[in-house]
Amino acid sequence: MTDKMILLVEDNPDDEALTVRALTKNNIANNLTVVRDGVEALDFLFCRGAYAERNPQEFPEVILLDLKLPKVDGLEVLRQIRANERTSLLPVVVLTSSKEDQDLVKSYSLGANSYIRKPVDFSQFVEAIRQLGMYWLVLNEPPPL
């Protein structure tokens, strides 16, 4: 599983490291781009700021989006992704530790493709990432962008 970019939007360095370990443990060798707040995520996706020189034709195969982010929260990032014609069809998987039902409902109402609560147990997290990688990077047939 390579060539397909994963965008990880995660501000917690420990959760980032766990996600990277889980991807590695599952032999998911895709190009992983990590952004650490909502503004950086939007700048990356819309080729602004530090990412102004990024190729605007290259999009991630899947976005792993935390909800609790500094500067701009994950729900607003999702709202802006869905509001833009160029990014509206990108697969967005909310990957969060939030146990709030309102976050779950709001994520789906804003167009999240999937909502995964981060398991506390590492082996469960590794399995969740394996399944996520298998589905979004191998089985899923995305629309042409």
C-alpha cells in the first residue's frame, strides 16, 4: 500500500506517534503528511500559507481528522472541506478520543465518512488502523477529483 497519501490532522504528539507506530506495524507505507492544527490542515488542503507551493492537484486518499484541535477545531475543518467543490468528496475519517454523542452526530451531519473513537488499548488501536488502511487505501474506490 503506497503512493496514496494519508493526511493526519493531530495535535497530540503521543497520538501522532501511536498512529505512526500502528501504520508501520500494519505495513501501511503510504506517504503520511502530519499537520498539527486546524489552520495548518486547511492551509495544506487549499494550498495556502506554508503550503502555497504544494501541487493543488494532489489530494490525500484519506484524511484522519482529530476533533479537538487548536486554532480551528476539527468540526470547522470538516465544514470547510465539505463546503469547497475541490475537496468536498475527499474521504474524511474522524479519529478522535471524544466520547461526546454530539461530536459523533455533528461529524456525520457535516459529512464525515466514518467516525472512529481512538481505543485506549494499543493492540485495539493497531487493529483499528489496519482495518482503516485496508478499507480506505485498498478496497474503497474514490471518485475522481
